[in-house]
Amino acid sequence: MPETVTSPMLKSGTEDDMRSLEAGLDSLQSDAVERRRIDFSRVLLPLAAFIVLLLAWQFYVSLGLRRRDLVPGPLDVLGSLGALWQAGTAQEAVWTSLQRGIIGFTVSIVVGTPIGLLLSQVRLLRRAFGPLISGLQVLPSVAWVPAAIIWFGLTDATVYFVMFMGAIPSIINGLIAGVDQIPPQYRRVGQILGASRWEMAVNVVLPAALPGYVGGLKQGWAFSWRSLMAAEIIAMGGSLGFGLGSLLEQGRQLSDMGIVMSAILVILFVGIAVELVVFAPVEKRLLRGRGLLAGSTR
Amino acid sequence: MPETVTSPMLKSGTEDDMRSLEAGLDSLQSDAVERRRIDFSRVLLPLAAFIVLLLAWQFYVSLGLRRRDLVPGPLDVLGSLGALWQAGTAQEAVWTSLQRGIIGFTVSIVVGTPIGLLLSQVRLLRRAFGPLISGLQVLPSVAWVPAAIIWFGLTDATVYFVMFMGAIPSIINGLIAGVDQIPPQYRRVGQILGASRWEMAVNVVLPAALPGYVGGLKQGWAFSWRSLMAAEIIAMGGSLGFGLGSLLEQGRQLSDMGIVMSAILVILFVGIAVELVVFAPVEKRLLRGRGLLAGSTR
Amino acid sequence: MTQLLSEHGGTGTVPSADAGTGAESAGRAPVVVLENLGKSFGSGAPVLEDINATIRQGEFVALLGASGCGKSTLLNIISGLDGPSSGALEVPADGAAFMFQDASLFPWLTARRNVELALKLRGVGRAERKARSVELLELVNLGHSMDKRPHELSGGMRQRVALARSLAQDRPLLLMDEPFAALDAITRDLLHNELERVWKETGRTIIFVTHNVREAVRLGQRVLLLSSRPGRVVAEWNVSEEHRTDAGAAGALTADITTRLRQEIRKHA
Amino acid sequence: MTQLLSEHGGTGTVPSADAGTGAESAGRAPVVVLENLGKSFGSGAPVLEDINATIRQGEFVALLGASGCGKSTLLNIISGLDGPSSGALEVPADGAAFMFQDASLFPWLTARRNVELALKLRGVGRAERKARSVELLELVNLGHSMDKRPHELSGGMRQRVALARSLAQDRPLLLMDEPFAALDAITRDLLHNELERVWKETGRTIIFVTHNVREAVRLGQRVLLLSSRPGRVVAEWNVSEEHRTDAGAAGALTADITTRLRQEIRKHA
Amino acid sequence: ASSASRNVETSVAAPTQAETLKLGYFANVTHAPALIGVNNGILAKNLGSTALETQVFNAGPAAIEALNAGAIDAAYLGPNPAINSFVKSGGESIRIIAGATSGGAQLVVKPGITTAAALKGKVLATPQLGGTQDVALRSWLAGEGFATTPSGGGDVTINPTDNASTLKLFQEGKIDGAWLPEPWASRLVLEAGAKVLVNEADLWDKGEFATTILIVNKSYLEKHPETVESLLAGNAESIGWLNGHHSEAAKAVNAALKAQTGKALADDVIDRSLSELTFSADPLAATFPKLLQAGVTAGVGTQADLSGIFDLAPLNKVLTKNKKPEVSAAGLD
Ligand SMILES: Nc1ncnc2c1ncn2[C@@H]1O[C@H](COP(=O)(O)OP(=O)(O)OP(=O)(O)O)[C@@H](O)[C@H]1O
Ligand SMILES: Nc1ncnc2c1ncn2[C@@H]1O[C@H](COP(=O)(O)OP(=O)(O)OP(=O)(O)O)[C@@H](O)[C@H]1O
Ligand SMILES: [Mg+2]
Ligand SMILES: [Mg+2]
């Protein structure tokens, strides 16, 4: 029977062969092999991608098509970043923004989660306020700045308020979307087990929606970080701490593309770091615990 | 046996009783009853919520704690909205923004979906570019404006570019998150059925991830609409069409809170309308088709 | 067709659908009373129609029927998860324990935590919860896999966890939907014995669905046969003590039921 | 323990693990060859150990074993969905049709579309796809529920759709994991006959897992018994023509297998 | 727009009259020469065959970005963004070719504050960190013996805030005063009851300092000097009109504002604003080094070389033609 040949994947019984196969993007590798390789590829690959982009950028700049002050090269930006670093501005800005970001995001989670859970569980509230919250989500953060300045003056409260208005609706919507995708069977089991409304929410709905919720949190973080930047850009100076958004805006005011690009790179870097350090491991653990990891490219 | 009593829910066999029970937020009602009530509660409840908020606002204003030009009442805003409407400014702004929003969002979907699918299927690319895309997602849209103006001048291309940078990473991430939550069994079935990589993506992964993907699209719409507003606020004037963001910024420049609030309300209204008209029915159909609707508060 | 039963007040005055109920349970209070019960999904043909049955306290009732005839739907209605389209029913106010046809374990909890959750929602204290869940899992031969997640368990193991969980609920009424379908003959035999012991010890009322006629005769005191499209109770057998002790009598009853089941299915062929 | 089989080149020179294979299939080419196959998950105890077996073209092999002994795992490995931890195996290059233990239907497709998808991925044209899927669903008595979504089907109906889908794949090797577990006795009998007919007509090689010893004897040409923890092939029976025609012989074999199975489970009690 | 700029950069043809001139300005009373010039057709008339395209901006940086992108060729704006762009590009980006407006900035405070000493511990606003008014406030405070830091500390807190917010914050009582250009200083005085504590004019020689200047893209200037001359002629004519029609000026400027933004200023505000402003084609080059130095002293600017920022030759040509005295670039050309 000529079709009966040894299947290509299985022919290679040794682990080394398995590894080379994995590099070939095969999605069938076993858990054990996968686990060992993670840390390398998770750090090296993004780094490699980053370096490739950097080289492309340098190459474009060295073609000399644009004035160097308009399109600075990586080296120029590095120089201006270094200067900011030495002046302490960069650290101060990162620290200020990160601090605000973490506080604001934490508060957003604490506020948004119960609201989201409530809305996802109580149809009347969901119907009444769901559209409003989706509407709030599409309202640009900058729209809040004038009002926030009037209400809170030029204080950190303004910045936080703008962040909340960006992050909370997004977290609420993420949680609701996660809850909507729960297989109804889980609720039925909860009901049979005699869960009260509250027990159902805490013991069934929240854990079942957790992967979707974490996805919502990621988007919520994106919203709150972006809102923070917007707030810092518009409401900067004086008694307000000097954050990354302020740095970006300052660079723009001074027509200094070096500072602008430095600020963008730092913002990008913070975003990537939060993704890699906070969300990726949480998501990974969640998915693995539920047996959802097999075949995923995560 | 005294514990044996008629179960409260089932005691009421008639449909009227069922309805009153539903109003009592019971999540057990049957599909048939639900279907008939939808359109009312879906429109009336948000409207009621809106009117309640409006009354609260009017009440606050009539307390006279703040100067009327700083915190205008609903009637003042209605007046200023009416004036904008009569001048044709409001319609023009809505039309311009909506047009840009739809075009930009459509292009973002068309670009983001294949990239998201590719990244979710190919581990090497995912590892290399995933963090970068998450990073891009947290980069505030306004950060792109200076660069976009230099690259594209003061044209609509600038506005679209800023939108793309806001929406595409979000759509990609939404799709990836949706794909991550697919039960691995579906992929296994696809593999057994002999699906090629492409067939797997189109016939298994995409439909399986659809609810999560639509959620991602919703967030993507929020991002692109917000980015659009940001772009319109920053890059306004002259040859650039006059959008809602421009209206908002103009009101701000003129210190005319009536215009500012009008613009905010119109932006909010467009957001809610898109949610109710576009996303809610799509999500609902999706969830119903998969039997995920039972017990949901949607 | 809607008929409210409230005037009966659940006092057991409703006559059983079957006059020949075994003597031992005839005098007990009815736990589940179904009257002219009907169910259809959306605008489709009725799945259940005109179901009449009374199940008394402490009874062990087996429900037989062709695939897709509405057995799970009936259990859903009895458990209160679904409402009937017509007719009325009486069920215990505090609901029923329910072992679903698919194991329906929570994928984010280990086998043990799944069982513990049932105990927790019943209000059992933390320490007792732990001991009791281990005990129940050992009862179903899963002492060695208690800390595995559902996706790491085999189909039969998942079903056994679900069994342990339904026993943990400790409700007077227990509904079981094909509880042993995924188990090998031997494990099944062992669990039959365990279930019978639990039933006798606690005096629970058990309604269980099975496709195995012998299993129905082995465990049930009474066997109900549901027809297909629409589902109606078309036949009912009492399993007496004689059937349990005498293999020949049991075999005859099994053959009898199988013949009747075959007839029912023929009608739709 | 790792031993590559490439030198054998799949030419059928590997001796069958069982010398007494039935005469009718002894001469045929082996389709599945398992050599010292082992499997463990993570750092846990081995689930499968030292599995040796040869399955020849056109054979109908039944796999028996206690719940959780590794039957599904073995099918996963044969289908290529999972890799072995040690040992080597030969399987058809173009994979196998597989009917999973849970129906695993795609919830976003109706019953018919689920079957059609299998045909589509095989490259069947649109018109033929439609006709064939209707035909297959009628084969499993689901002609009336073709346009229902999986969540609107009963457990047994889902299993039958999965059966239709696995037949739609039309591969020479068919793996079935408890294909009839959720079906009533009569439907099961009907489908036994259908499956046997399909097997005889198409000459497919079928490996199927079951908990029903009688089913194994009724359908299988050969019955393999797997032990538990670790899973090993501990016994093997050939089912001859005699067993099929003579009820007494079949009964004896069934009793024999059941006794052996009971022994296996005792070991772990 | 961007293609136009590329053409500019690549072709080395002889100086010609350009086909178009893309001009940027703010819809703001300090840009009155631009408003009048555009709205009354003065600029278009002077440009002759060159088509005038205009673009309205809200802030200097955006205008500079547009200039760099080639979206505009010339712009009216404040001196600070012009200096920044010139310095950062190493003199490649722009040239200042004329002035437009000077004066019109005041420190306005709550009525209760009547002396400089009373400012201790108060919160003041300026339009922008390192901007003209910000620097002026800081150096004036330093002169009064107050210490300030760019990050908001010191004896007096300085909050750089955009002008629209400043008005609101002042009305809300959240700030005690602000150093503002027109028309905001007038708006605070007339709409929010502020009092003038310092007039910036008092701090400068002859009370003159540049508020709005006219800049042009360097490459555009090199390629189309004749067009630039026409622009300057138009600028001069607008200024002349404003200076010669005091009575009509307010109405005309308000009409232009209404056309651009849909909203006019209150009559008293525009009257007061115009009375504070001086319109002149002289960019007041001599004040620029002082401006830069003050910024450095206040800790919000860096030392830089401004030589070459002015190109007043075309302006002087126009002035000569109009029989007016030439202006000096104070050595910065
Ligand atoms: N949600 C639903 N929507 C529409 N039809 C449904 C739904 N649930 C069940 N049905 C239909 O009701 C009938 C009975 O289903 P049910 O699950 O009660 O059968 P069953 O007797 O438990 O069968 P099995 O033995 O195969 O589990 C089936 O024909 C099924 O298609
Ligand atoms: N992904 C996994 N991770 C860890 N252990 C696993 C995993 N999959 C299966 N196992 C273990 O492997 C053993 C065999 O599982 P398998 O599903 O093959 O059993 P089975 O013979 O099919 O049982 P059943 O008859 O109950 O379906 C079980 O003990 C199970 O706990
Ligand atoms: Mg069922
Ligand atoms: Mg199995």
C-alpha cells in the first residue's frame, strides 16, 4: 500500500528535530518543548523586529530626502534622548506619567469592574446605560479637557478625570463583551448549584469572562494611557507634573523633532513594556489554565 | 411534604405574568417573549436614561451655582445647537466627520484583519511584531499629528493616517485576542478535516473568533473615531474639511461653551447611533446564532 | 392548555398519572407533578406534548426514549432552567440537583474545586468542603486526578467529576442526564452500586435518563418511556423486588421494554 | 526507547504485534504501526507506555479499556493531533478521519453545513456537497433537523452529526471515539448496521473506541484491551465469523473480555 | 500640497512669479493685517496673477509644521515659533520678512491685587511655556524679586494654559491673573473684571515689541522673491489701511473674524484690543536678541545664534517704493 508512509512530523522522534520543526512555525509542538523556548523568542524576536525597523529608518534618513531637523535619524533621536536623560527630564516625565497611569488605571479598574458586572447582569441597566457608555467610549479625551479644567482647575484631578473618562467606559465594555460570550451552560450550572445573583457574578460570570475581561483591560489600558497623554498635552505646565505628553508637546512647541521622536519612542517603549511585563504573562496563565493555549501562537 | 411548593417562576403560566416578571429583571424568560419586547426597551430605555440625565443637568444649572456661560444648561446648548444647525455648520461637521470615519474605519478593517489573522496564525510574526502593535495601540493619536503633517501636509491624508494608526493596531489586537480564546478543539477538528493553513484561517479561526473580533471592531471604531476627533482638533483649517473635532476646537477657541457642549453631544450621539445601529444588531445576531444569547442581558 | 395547579397546593392530592405505582411509594408525598406539560422551541413543532406524571418522594425513576425525543428538555423544565410552553408543574421550591448530559465543568477550576464550589454555594464551611470533596471524588474513583483541570481529564473522568458534583449538592431531588454514558462497563457497575447506596441512605428522589435499558431496570423503581416527536409518556413499568433478585425476570422486563422502545422508533422510520 | 522506523520504509515488513491475526487480513499492508509508543503529559506519570500494534488495511479494530486509560490519547496520536513522547509510529500520510469523543461541531454552522464543510475541505464541488451531506444526514436519521444549529440539537443528535461528518471525510483510515455512547439502543443498532455496510463497501480501515463490550464484539474483527496507568495493550481477541453467526459464541467471548477487563480494573482498585 | 514643496526643492529654475502663494494666519485680532488683507482682498490684489490660498491656524507650532510640510509658504505668527524653527533647522527653514503687529500684552489680575508684592503665593497663567508672554512674566517677576521655576515652583506659580481656558479659570477664581496678549487681556478686563497690573509695553524700549510677524519658507523666498515682494506690498497696504481707518477697523476686523470662525468679538473688547495694538511692518529686529536672552535668564530657553533669521531686503524695497524709511535687521540678516 504505497500511500502508507511515515508521517513527516512523527518520523522525528527526537527533541532536537522537534525544535527545528517548531522554528518552522509548526503549531503542533508539545507543551514541554514550548515552555523552554519561550523566554528567548519572546524577548529576542521583538528586539530583532525593532532593530530591523531602526535600520530601515536610518537607511531612509541617510538617503537625505528630507531636512534632518524634520526627519531626524535614530542617532539624532538617541542624542536628544540622551540629553533629556542627562537633564533628568526623561526620567521625570516617565515617572510622572507612569505613576499617573498606574493610579488612574487602577482606579478605573476598581470603578469599572463592578459597574460592568452590574450592567452585564441587570438587563434594565444594560439597556438604559449601555449605549451611553459605548457613546462615552468614542468621545475623544480631549473633549473632556476644557470641561475638566473648569471643574477641577489645573490640578492632577483634571488629568485623572480625563483618564477615567477614557478608561472606565472601555473597561466596562470589555467586561460586558466578555460576559456576553460566556456559554450559557455555565450560568445554568451556577443556577443549579444554587448561586445567588452575587455568587453567580463572582463565582461564575467573572471567572468565565476573565479572558475577555483581560482583553478589555488591555484595551482599557490603551485608552487610559492615550487619554493621559492627551490630557498631559493639553493641560500641561505649572502646578501639573511634567509627564511624557507634556514632553511631547514641549518638543512640538520648540519645533524640536528630536524631542518629539524621543517622547514617542519612550511612550511606545512604556506601552510595549506594560504589554510584555503585565498583560502577556497574565493572559498566558489564564489561557494555559483553561487549556486554551494549544495551537495558539501566543 | 411541606417543602414541595409550586416553583414561583413556573406558577405564572400566562404570558402577561411572564412579562411582568421579565421587567423584574428575571433572566430566565423564554426567547419568544424576549423577541417581541426588544425594540421598545432598546430604544425607550436609553432615551429614558438620557432624559433623566438631561433633567438632572437642567436641575443643576437652575441651582445657579455656576455662571451660565461656563456651565450652560440643556436649553442653552439646544439653542446653540439650533443655531449651528441653521447655519448648516452642524450638518457639515457631522457629514464630514462621519464620511471620514466610515472611510477610515473601513480601510482599517480591510488592512487590519489580514494582518491580525496572519499574526495570530504565525508564531514568529506574532512574537516579533505583537508587542510593537500593542505599543502602537497605546501611542496617543496626537503624537502622530506632527509627523503626519510633515509627511502628508494639511490634507485629508493626514487625518486618515492618524485614524489608521489609532484603529489598525486595535483591530489587530482585538482579532488576536479573539483568536486566542478559540477552544483548541476547533483547530483540531479543522486539522482533521484536512484544512490548509488558509482554509483553517478562513473556515475555522475567523468564524470561531468572530464574537471576539466584533468586540475588537467596536473598540477599533472607538479608537478610530477618537483619533479622527483628535486629528480634526489639531489639524484643522483651510483646505481640510470642517469636522466635529474642528467644531469642538472652534468652540473652545471662542470660549463658547454652548458650541463645545453641542459638539460633545453630537459626537456622543454619533457614537451611540453607531453602537445601536451597527454593532448591537451584528453582535446580537452572532450571539444568537451560536446559542450564546440565553441568559445574556443584551 | 395552561392550567394552574396552585389550588392543589402541592399537598399530594394530584393523582399519579399511573394508577399502578409500586405500593412502597404510593403513600408518599409527590415531589414532582407534571400536568399536561408541553414544550416547543420558538415556532417549531412541539418537542414535548401533554406530559402527565407524578413522582413521589424517595422514588428512583428511569426515563427512556429515543435520541432527541425530549428527555433533556424535560429535565431542564423540572429543574427550572427552562419554562414549559403549556401545562403546569410542581417542583420542589429549592430546586433540584442536576447532572447535565455534558459534564459542564467550569474549565477554570480543578476537578476538586469544581466539586468544592457546589459545596460552597450550599453554604458548607471551608474545612468540611475540602474533606467532603475529596471523599466524593474518591467515591467516583478520581482520588488520583483531583487537581487536574477539566481539559486534562478524559471524557469519562469529566463525567465522574460531574457525578461527584451533583452528589455534593445534596438536594432532595436529583436529576441525572445519562450519567454513565461515557463510562466503561465495570466502572459503571461500581457506580451503580454507589448510587444505589446513596439513594437508599439519603432517601433522595432521583430521576435519571439513560439509553441503557438494562441500566434502567437495574436502578429504577419505575421506568417511563417517552415517545418521539412529540414526546409523550407512552408506557410505564414498575420494577419490583422480584426483577432485582431474579435475573430471568429482569431479562424478560428488559426485553419487553426494548420491544416497546423499538416500536416507538419504528413509528418514525 | 526512541526507535525510528524509517528503515522499514512502510513496506509492511514490520511484524504484527499479534501473531494470530485473522487470516483474511494477515496478508494486507499495514496501515497503522505502533512501536514501543509512549506518551506522558508534562512531567506526569506516563499515560501510554510501550504500545505495540499493527493494524492492516481494511481491518475493523475495537479498542477497549477503563475510563481514563488513554484510548482517546492513543487515537490523538494516531491521527497526528498529538505527538508521542517516545517510540515511533507509521500512519497514512494523508491523515485519518476522526470522530471525536465530544461531537466537536462548529457552533456557527448548521448541522448540514458542518457536514458540508468536511466535504468542502476535501475538495468536493458545491452541488455534490449539498446532495452528499443530505444523504449522510439521512443515513444517521437526521433528515428532519439538518438546518438546526448544534445548540439546538440533543446530545445524541450532535453525535450523529459528528458521525455523518466523519464519514464525509472519506479517508481510508477512520478513527472513532465512542461513536455511539449517547445513542439509544435501537438507533445504535441501526447505525451499527450502517457502519458495517459502509466499512464493507468502501474497505476502510476503522479503529473505534467503545465501552460496550458487546458492541466491540458485534463490530470489531479484532478487539484490543488497554490497561490503565500506564496504558498498554494487555490482551487481544480475534472475532471470527463464528462469533458473528452464533449468539452463544459471541456471548462467551463477551463474557471472556468482560472478565479480563474487570481484572484489569481490579489491579487499580 | 506636499508635491508643491517637492517641486520647490528640486527645481533650480530662475526666480519667477509663483503660481500660488499659500498663506497661513490665525483668526485672531493680533493678526488684523492678515485678516484685513485676506478679507478685503488687499493681498490678492497685490499678488496679481499669483493665486492666494489661505489656511487658518490656532497655534504657532501647527503653522510651523504646515510650513515645513510645504502646506503653506508664508505665515503670520508670533516670534517664538519662528525663532524655534529657525534655530532647530539650523537656519534652513524660514526667514522673517516683515512685522505686522506689536504691543498688546498685559498682566491682568484680580481687582484685589494692586501691587507686585501682593502676587506672592498667587497662581498666574501665561499662554505657553517659554512663549513671549511667559518669558516676559518670568523676567518681570525676577525683577520684582520673585523666584520662579519652569516646573511651576517658586514664590509665584506660573501655569502655562491656553487662553480660552485661562478666561474660564479666571472667571472661576481658580487663577489670580494672567499675562496675556490681545484680545484675551481685554476679555479678562471687560468680561471677567480683571485689572491691568503691568503693560508689557512698559518693559520694552519705546514700548515696542513684536507680537505678530510675517515669515516665509526659505526656499520659497529664494525661488519667488517677486511674489514675496508682492506679499510684502499687500502686508504694507493692509497695515496702512488699519492705521488710516481707525473708525472702520474694528468693524472690518470683526467681520473678518466672523467670516473665519463664525463668531465676532464683543464691540468693547475689539475696541480695547485694537487700541492696545500697534500695526507696523517693522519686525523690531532689535528686540529679538533681548527676547532670546530673557528666555535664557528665565530658564525656559537655550542660547542660540539668530543671525540670518531676517531677510528684510524685499521689505526695504517695498518701503522704499512706498517712500517710507527702511527698517533695520539689527545685524541678524
Ligand atoms: N434550544 C433549542 N432550540 C430548538 N430546538 C431544540 C432546542 N433544544 C432542544 N431542541 C430540540 O428538542 C428535541 C429534544 O431535545 P433533547 O435534548 O431534549 O433530546 P434528548 O431526549 O435529551 O436526546 P438525547 O438522548 O440525544 O440527548 C430535539 O429534537 C432538539 O432538536
Ligand atoms: N492535556 C492533558 N494533560 C494532562 N493529562 C492528560 C491530558 N489529556 C489526557 N490526560 C490524562 O491522560 C489519561 C488518559 O486520557 P484519555 O482521554 O486518553 O482517556 P480515555 O481512555 O479516552 O478515557 P475515557 O474512556 O474516559 O474517554 C487521563 O488520566 C487524563 O487525565
Ligand atoms: Mg439529552
Ligand atoms: Mg476518551
